[in-house]
Amino acid sequence: MNQCFSSLTLEQLSPKLGVGLDKLGEITQKAPTSYRVHKEKKKSGGFRNIEAPNDDLKKVQRNILKHVFNKVQIDPAFYGVTGTCMVDAIRMHCQKPLIISMDVQNFFPSVTREEIRHALLTRGMSKEVVKVIARLTTYQNRLPQGAPTSPILAALVLQPKVREILNMLDPFGAVNVSVYVDDITISGPQGLKRFIKPITNMIEDGPFSVHPGKTKKMYPQDPPVVLGVEIRGHQLTTTPEFEAKLLDARDRFGSNSLIVKGMINFQQSLNLKKSACPRKRVS
């Protein structure tokens, strides 16, 4: 059990969050009503609600992420949190006979305030600090889609399930598992396909559910697409859909726009020999 929070008191928490105790109490009290909700179009169609915290609350949440959760221990299978790169989560699945991808449905909203409390208490955080952190990081008693603290908190709640999966697959040999936010990718021998149902059952034994239409089995000849990137042997390439979006962005915003430069930088990062984001955490 990770006890990195065991000595943290409210008096110590306050300066870490960049506010005095009185101001912290005020922000904590107002937190449930400090979000602006708007809809954002999903890549797969339809819309999702984005619950964005106001400036005061977002600043506190960022400080929670930077100064409270900076030493939290997350299993190396997790990506999409501080100190990790999406490209590394893809690269580990190169040249595997079988790749299985799963999508955790309604990932953040599935995590309740009570589950966050449990995850933090089991890591040694005091009840008074847990009460404040849980209130500062939840909206309508669950994780908001739009808060900077949601990915790490969701990962802490999901982590026991992922460890069960890793333990089950360990005797199977050369198997790689990556979790990037709500996307779980598993690769290895073709016999892995018989584990799809047991893995699904493990994930769904709790607050989470696997999207029934998004579990895929992919083989090298397909070629596989992991997190929107094609895997061709040792090489990673952007998909035709990405190329179309890049051309559209150039037409709309110009080649020197930040959005276009960001897309090009991502494209160029796919086949760097060394990761640009070495891990800062160990399990």
C-alpha cells in the first residue's frame, strides 16, 4: 500500500494549493457550483458534456495534481497521466501477433466521490484531507469530464482492476498492457483472444463498463490502429483520417498556426528512437 499521503494535514495542504485556509474553505464550499457545462462533439459521433471548472477551482486542481499527486504511485501500464507519452503506449504493441483494444464507457462519470474517497484512504490520506480533496475534484458526486485531476483519480480507481488483469496474464508470457485514459490495449500471442471475456468481466466488476461495440481484435496484416495511430511493423504512421484533418487545419488556420504545428510535431514524434517523455513514476 502506498502511504505517501499519510502525514498530510489540512494545514500542510493549504500552502500546497496556493491558498490560505480560509480561502481553501471558501473554494471547497463553492466547488460543486463552480463548473460551466457545455457540449463537445465526439470523434465517434454524438456529443459529450464537458464540465469545466472556473479559474479559481482549476488553479487549485492543478496544484493538487502538481503538489499532492506528484508522488502517487501508478502502475507502469498507465499512460495519459503526468510523466508519460501516448506514443510510448502505442509503440509497445509493435510487431505483436494480436492486439486487443477495449474502451471503458463513460470513464470519468463512472467514478463516484465515494470511490475516490476509498482510493485515497487506502493510500494513507487522512479522512479530513480526503473530504476536502474529494469535494474539490468532483461534480455532482462524480468525476467531471474537464478537470485536470480527473485522469489521475480515475486511474487510481481503475488500477486494482488493471493489476488483476496483469496478474491473470502474467503466466501467459510476452504480453503488453497499456491504459491510456479510457482505452485499454493488450497485445501478445494470438491465444490472448480467449481472455477477452474474463478481462471484460474483471473491468465490469465495479463502477466501470466496457463499450460493447468497441472491443476489437487486430492483426499485423490489418494493419492495427492503436489510439488513432497505425502500426506497420516497427513503424508508427498517422491514419488517412489524421492526414485529412491536417490538410483541413492548414486550409483553415494556416501552416504556422499552433494547431497545425502541434499536429506536425505529433506526426514527427511517432518514430523517435528515444521517448520524449521518460516516466517520472514507479510502481
